[in-house]
Amino acid sequence: MAAKGSTPATELEAGEHTVRISNPDRVYFPERGETKLDLANYYLSVSDGIVQALRDRPCMLHRFPTGVTGEKVHQKRVPRGAPNWLETVNIHFPRWNRTADELCVTEIGAVIWAVQMSTVEFHPWNSRRFDVERPDEWRIDLDPMPEADFDRVRHTARVTHELLDELGITGYPKTSGGSGLHVYVRIEPEWGFQDVRRAALAFAREVERRAPDDVTTTWWRKDRDPRMVFVDYNQNTRDHTIAAAYSVRGNPSGTVSTPFGWDELDDIEPQECTIATVPGRYAERGDPAAGIDDEAFRIDTLLEWAERDEHAGAEEPPEPTD
């Protein structure tokens, strides 16, 4: 029997599993009134895309038990009583000398189970469970400061794309679900987090050299020009995570971190990519990031740039803790 004031649970078919959704009519996104059930159905509509983005990656869950205007819970550990078909990996956190069994999505059923657990956002590592200490994904985060308009972000993305092309590297852009953009690159899993971060910093500095009026790599936020775009290399640090492709964000309008083609850069409007619009876009256009796993690239040249910058006396930012 449903509790007083709640709505009866419903069941959804999610791949090979049936997942029970409690409180399906609870409003999660007040701007248009989408519910917990709407959220689950959204993830079903982009199932291949979200599973590809999360596949085999340790994943932090951002949970909103009463909707996105309520308390936010960051959850690393899969709770006791979770289905035995969920895949996990045991992660060690040296700072606290503790471990946690983190969710590793391998199928859409795991995503819908997480929604039942009130998860809105999925924040995966840039490595996979088979070797969590060697990333296979380099993340370029174009993060605008408070006074930077989106045209600056677009320009920074163009410079990023041009530089990747010169390197012979394919990058896959997506909206962040906020005011910025992300570009993801598959890399050979041969380097640890520290080297991938060094490579990302060297790349960011080259973008800064080419667009000095728009881009900063200044470490301390208080020292950054508020009109600039920060190319955030720190997203490649161990246990630093950002929202996955197709992850909904925890805001009243339910924006989505949405992959797009480079030919859409001039027209993409992040605030228009929501759980109400992305399913139709996905059905019509497919997934622009579908080929991301087809080729992995090397970062040797970027590490050479890093060594060059270090020898030239470039200030080294402190290493963030995990």
C-alpha cells in the first residue's frame, strides 16, 4: 500500500531488468513540472548514449531525494541491498585511507536503478574499472568566468578544435548543462593521472597563447579576469569528475550535458538542451559522440610541450588532492 500523500510505485522495463520506481509523480524539475518518472523515461530515451558515456567507469551519483530544489547528496558508495547484477569497482581514497565500491554502469538497468535511488546527475571518472589509475579520456573543460558571455566560450571552442586538428586528434564536444562546454578525447591508457593533467595543462596554455584576450589558465579563481574562459585542466585529476554526456543537471529546468557536432557550434544553445528537448534531438540526429570509442590518441606531443614549458620556467599549479 502506498504511503499517505504518495503515488503508487510503477515498474519500468530497462534492458534485461525490471526496475521499480517509487514516488513516480514527485516533481523533480519545477520549471516545467517534470517528475521522477519523466527523468527515468528521459534516460531510457537516450539509453545507448548514456551507457556509452558511463560504461565501466567508477561513477559518483548526485542524488536529490526530494527534487532538485531540495538537498543534494554526493554518493560514492553503492548502498547495501543494491541488486546483485550491478557492477562495481573498489576504489581507494588515500587522503582518508578509505575505500568505496562505486557503481560502474554496463547497461541501462543500472542507470534506471540509480534514478530510483533519486540520482539526477552521473559523474564518471575518466578511467575505467579495469585499470582505474590509467585514464583513457582527456577532458577539456571550457569554464566561463561570471562576466564571460557564451560567444567567448564559442571562440575558445573554435581555437580548441583548430589545435586538436593540427595535432591529428578528434575531440567530441558537448554542452556542460551549465554555461560552458566540454570536449572529450579518447586516449591510450598508458599514462597516470598526473601525466594526463600535465598534458591537459600544456594544451590549455597553447589555447591561451592563441586566444589571450579570451582564455586564462590562471590557477587561483580570485586572480582570473572575470571576463575570461578558464580552460580547466584540473578535471583530469584523480577522482575529479564532471557530468557525463547525456547526464541531466540538477537545476529547475533540467538542462542536459548534450553532445553536438562541430558544425553546430555556432548555433548550439545550452539552455535549450533539456530533458524536454534532447529526446527528440536524439531520435532525429542520433548521438554525435557515437564514434568516440573508435580511435584512441596519444599525448606524447602534449607531454613534450609540458616539458618545454617547465624548462622555460612556467609556474606549476599545485596538485589538487583527490
